[in-house]
Amino acid sequence: MASERRVLVTGITGQDGSYLAELLVEKGYHVTGMVRRSSSENFERIAHLVDRIELRQGDLLDQLSLVNLLQDLQPHEVYNLAAQSFVPTSFSQPILTAEFTALGVTRLLEAIRLVDPTIRFYQASSSEMFGNVPESPQSETTPFQPRSPYGVAKLYGHWITLNYRESYGLFTCSGILFNHESPRRGREFVTRKIAEGASRVALGLAERLELGNLDARRDWGYAPEYVEVMWLMLQQERPVDYVIGTGEQHTTREFCEVAFAHLGLDYRPYVQVAPRFLRPAEVNSLLADASKAHRELDWKPRTSFTELVQIMVDAEVDRLRREKPPEGR
Ligand code: NAP
Ligand code: F7E
């Protein structure tokens, strides 16, 4: 249909991609997700959506696959959520991280410039770009000082997005999103790891949980609310970048405290620090000043920290109960 809005989402198999696809389907878009070829399918997070979206192969490492996709689909909007997004892996695989997370953005922007410069583009920027923060809270004007190859790669993606706006007049936006979590979070990230670990202890499936830095402070929000802002940014008259977060900060220790308490336990006997989970360089403290988004996009987070932890723990308990073999087997 000529009037149908078409959208391409990279990273659709990830946490945010799955929530964004749900939102865009609800809004009536024709949603195409770009997936990379793998020997086995990895569609767990979008299994409930596969009959309502289209999946097409492409890879941020392969320029021609991006050009062909845009030529075939002629999307009105592109959301670039694909990345190597795990900070510790960026220390062990810094070059691959740069290829995906940094250069991948330029490949996509070049494809847009070549195929259709009217396409609106969203780039998934990150609070990790702030790194060693010079001021707190962090807003759109806070200087960047990244502390990981991931943060450096994201900063490249951020600047190139802005440069294509200024140099070629493309409608490109960066959302500088602080940590956002959900039951669909990858299991290696600390919130999901704590939710799963605490649930395992409570169900008698584990005796302890090993973590790294318990004093790191993060501004954690609820992922389904954060994808709303990605869409909102592309509906504005002009392309503008925004910081998105809750404005509230908690330590990983507090996350443990609330998660175990929700299960009727004191976290202290169960949580141990294991040096292998410490990073070569740590971002100690992140806190968002999202007042510009409140003002201009009328966006505010709705789920509190305690509610977020409880949503994640409840989901883990349910999942583990479903997976647990019946008694006597
Ligand atoms: P995620 O769950 O790790 O998902 C990453 C996605 O990228 C997956 O779909 C993955 O596909 C895809 N991908 C990786 N390399 C690719 C490549 N070479 N070509 C095509 N696709 C590739 O990440 P997320 O938490 O949803 O985050 C979404 C985006 O926001 C990421 O760019 C992340 O860096 C950024 N971000 C996240 C947060 C947060 O707190 N979640 C905060 C700020 C920014 P496979 O399934 O094939 O691996
Ligand atoms: O770590 C500490 C760790 O891996 C959070 C990504 O989505 O958000 C995410 O990056 C904090 C860090 O997320 C463990 O040292 C302690 O201080 O959950 P994380 P992250 O590194 O903040 C940003 C905004 C992104 O853009 C990224 O893509 O928790 N921590 N113990 C631990 N972290 C992990 N993973 N595992 C531990 O055992």
C-alpha cells in the first residue's frame, strides 16, 4: 500500500529491537527487521511477532547488503539498534566492536545517502560515552570521556550521525540512552544476572552469585518505555539529540538487596565478589538529566527502580519454574 509507513530495524533480535518492533507494529508500520546469517536461528525475543513482521538478512559489516536492503524496502525510517553491546567483550574484542558499533553506523548512513537521503535515521547512542564523568547529572551538553572500547565506538557512531546531519542535511538523531533493562535483557548484563542468580538461590538451584564491582552506580530504567522515545524522536519537525534516563541512581549492591529481599532473602551471605568480573577500567557513576526530553518530547519514565527489579525477578522465577524438572526426576 502506497500510504503504508515502512521501517527498517537493525538489531531486531535484541532486547530493544524486540520492544521497538512491537511498538511499531501496534502503530501500523510495515516492520522489517535486519538479521544476520547464523547457523541456527536466534529469534527467541521476537517469536511472538514473526508473523507480523518481515525478516531480511543483512549485516553491518557488509556495505552492499545494507544498500540492497534499502533499495528493496524503501523505508521511511531506519532505527540502528544493532551493535556489539557488551562492555567486557569490547575489551577482549576491541576491533570487532569498532567494526560493528562504530564503522557499522557509517556504512548505514552511506547507504541512506546513496539510496534515499529523505530516510529518517535513529542511532542508539549510549551513556557509556560519558565514561569518567566531569559533572553529575549528565545532559546533552556534558563532555564525553569514554572508558571502554565500546564507549569509544559508540562515540564515533554518535559523532558521525551528527556529521551526516550537518554535512548532508540528513534527518539523523541520536538518543543517548542510559541503562535500560527488562526480562529480555541479555543474561550477561548485571541486572539480568542478579535477577536470575537471586531466583536460582531462592529456588535451591544455586548456592551463591558471583559478581564484579558492587559499588558501580547506574541510572536504570525499564526498556519498553525507552523505545517509545526512539519513535518520538523521529516524529519531530527537526532532528535533535536527547539524553534519556530516570534521574535516579543505584548501586549494583542495591540491585542485589532489592532482588533478594523480593524473594524474602538477605543478599549478603549469597553474593561474592569475583575478580574476573572486574573490568580493566570502570565507569563508576552515571546519572541522567533528561529534562530536555521531559520538556520537548513530553517523555517521562513510569516504572520505579523497585518495580523494575521486581518485574525482572518475577520473570526469572517463572522461567526457572517452567524449566525445572518435576520432583523425582
Ligand atoms: P542487544 O540485546 O545486545 O542487541 C544487539 C543486536 O545487534 C542483536 O539483535 C544482534 O544480533 C545485533 N547485531 C550485532 N552485531 C550485528 C551485525 N554485525 N550486523 C547486524 N546485527 C548485529 O542490545 P540492546 O540492549 O537491545 O541495545 C540496543 C542498542 O542500544 C545497541 O546498539 C546498544 O549498544 C544500545 N544501547 C543499549 C542500552 C541498554 O541499556 N540496553 C543503553 C544505551 C545504548 P544477534 O541476535 O544476531 O546477535
Ligand atoms: O554493567 C557492574 C559493571 O554490563 C553495569 C550496556 O547495555 O549499559 C550497558 O552497559 C555495572 C558495571 O552494563 C557485574 O562493572 C558488577 O559497572 O550491566 P552491565 P553497562 O556496562 O553499564 C550501557 C548504557 C550500554 O550502552 C551497554 O550497551 O555493573 N557489574 N558485577 C557487573 N556487570 C556485569 N555485566 N556482570 C557482573 O558480574
